[in-house]
Amino acid sequence: MNKTVEYYFDFGSPAAYLASTQLPALAAQTGAAVLWRPMLLGGVFVATGNASPASVPAKGKYIFRDFARFAKRYGVPLKTNPFFPINTITLMRIAVGLQLRQDARFADYCSAMYRAIWVDAQNMNDPATVAAVLQAGGFDAPALLALAAEPEVKNQLKALTEEAVARGVFGAPTFFVGEQMFWGQDRLDFVREALTA
């Protein structure tokens, strides 16, 4: 039995946020480890010719209603962010940098970013807002912003994004259990089945 699920994510995806709220329970129920894989969703879209569902007005209107249904089912908060889409490159680079340094606060950082965008509806396109959110979360904002600018970190995010595309990823969240790929937070039941098969 494969007991690892890889979770490719970008903070700018409401579906990835919803999935993140369910992963702790899924891991506990299946005994699986969750391997968080940061990627740049914009880069994935460019490489695969895909686009955000929100770029199609009728689909965008529908999908946010659907996300609200899932948030209610999961018992988690979700707000439509008026500043969407969010340019997440700096936020994702920080996530990668924390992973590279095996920083124990990686999970806290991810939670803080998801909350800022999809619960508090903050304008994370604004560097001053990003710095304020980091400081409020107990992080050293200047240090993390400097981390995001390091060449090693930039290269690692690029490599992870290219790896995702090479594996067939076209959107977020995407999960892998072994070689089986599942796209979308609404596929978590299939992820669970794969982990327990």
C-alpha cells in the first residue's frame, strides 16, 4: 500500500485551499504522509495552455458557488477575494525556501497564506500587505522576503513547476498516489480510495 500522497498546490487556488483543510483528516484516516509540492500555477497554465476557470465568466461565476458549497460541507470559511487573481510568485518562493531549509514553520506559513487570501480576503498582490500578514503571523517579514529573492529558491520553484508539468499537472490542486494522478479538491474520495486500496 502506498502511504504517501503528493499535493501540488498554489496559494492562489481556492480549490487548493479547500483541499488543504481536508488533508490532515485524510492523513489521519489513512495513515498517509502528505508531501506538499509548491508550484507556480501561472507557469503551469502557460506551459499547458490551460487557464483559470474564472477567466470564463459563466464558469467563474458557477465555480465560486460550487466552492462555497464545498466550504459549507467541510465546515470551513471561504470568502471570494476581490483582488483575485493573486500573483503568488513571491508567496510560493517563500514556501519553497522554507521547505529547502526544512523550517518547522512551513505548515504554519502555508496556513497563514491560505487564510490571508481565502478567509480574510487580503490583497496579497500588495507587498506591504504581504509584509503585514507575515508580521501578524509571527514571521520575520524582511527575512522571508529576502529568502524569496535567493537564486536557489527561484530555481527550485521553477524546477518544481516544470516537474509538475512533466508529470501531467495542468491545475491545482493535483494529487499523486504513486503514479495515479487526481485533479481537484472534489477528487479527495478517490485519493482516499487509492491510499487504502
